[in-house]
Amino acid sequence: NVVYIGVMTMFNTHLYTFGDKVFLQKVGGPIGLRATCAVARVTMLAWEVAWLARLKLNAIRLELGARYMDELRALLYRIRRGWRWFEEELCWCKEWEQEDEEAGQGDLERTISILKGTMTEVSSFGYLRMTMESALDFADQRLPTLDTSIWVDEQNRVLYTYFVKPMAANQVVHKDTAL
């Protein structure tokens, strides 16, 4: 409880300057403080343990998973037609299987939808909003992850290559800016 009070005090009283003005940070962890990184690591580790337990309870098996801070990559087999994340658990019914077949929903879309359901969690530090990316979100159908780009080929092999984010044009930032 003491740690919680300290963290909340730090988050709720952090001041920063922009130009010649001082502001109170209203949302999120103070950027640039070492303690913010530590709190993020502990929070994400607790979230990951709870999420993996939820997957195990619902017989969803990861073939491979990795997390660096708030970047999580999970590799698993597709979840078949008819399955839904419903009332905090994985459920199947014949009607849903028929709906999936008629709608032509792809395996990846269905699996993403179910995984999003499994990730919904409220922590003692407030609501964690999870976002999700898949290869479908990128023109080359490859998922950028830190300095790699990952994809699965036709033989179900996981491949990767070095990835460099597109950079903005070289520009000079004036010394008196907030940077």
C-alpha cells in the first residue's frame, strides 16, 4: 500500500516545463523519470502473468510469445470458426460457426478479436488500454517489431528481417525549444 501511495503521488504531482511555463501533468506516467519506467515494467509484468493465466484457463496455447516493456508479440494457431470471447471466457456454438462461414470472416480477424477480449483487464493503477496490430495492418503484410519485421510464409515458417522505421527529413531543432 505504501508503494501504491508513492507511485500515485509521483504521478499526480509531476510538474514539467514547456518554454517558460510550468505545467502539472494530468494523465499518464511522467515521461523521462526513471521511476516511471520501473512502474511500467512491474505493471506490465503483472498484466502479462494474469493474461497468460487467462489464456491457459481457456486452453489457448501460445506457440511463442515475447514482451519488451509494452510491446507484446504472440504466435499461436488460428482459432477456428464458431468460437467467441463471451462473458470472460472462450465459448463455441454451432450458430456462431455458421455465422462465421456465412460472413466469410478470416481466421486472423477472428483470432485477433478473441485475443482482444482476453486482454481486457482493469488493474489497481487504472484501466490499461490495449491496442493490437497484425500483419493485416501493413501493406507488406509484415509486422514491424522493434528493429525487425516478422511474417509467416506459405509453409507456416516464421521469418524475419531487419527493419528500419521511415524517418522524417533531416531538420534542425532550435536550441530554445522544449526538446
